Amino acid sequence: MASKIYVKQIRSPIRRPEVQRKILKGLGLNKMNKVSELSDTPSIRGMINKIPHLVQILEK
């Protein structure tokens, strides 16, 4: 079974580049403090590394 990762949106995408907004949508995040459960894959990690100022990785 693939391991899971929990990502929480901590900042707003207002006044951010369109690329960063699309990454948030790709991660399933669209509102403040929303948590998304994702598979821990290199592609997901790469998306998170593009926007570390907007999201937080949670330990569960």
C-alpha cells in the first residue's frame, strides 16, 4: 500500500502567479485550512516543493 501524505493550505493564492494557483487546484486545495490526503509520490512532492509558502505538510 502506498503511503499517504496530508497537505494543508495555510495561505491564500490571491496575488500569486497563475501557475501556483493551478498547483493548489491540482493538490485538491481551494480554501484556507483545507486538508487534502494524497499519495506520497515524487510528482506530488514536486508540486509541494513549488509552493512551500502556501502549504504545510501534516503528520498523522
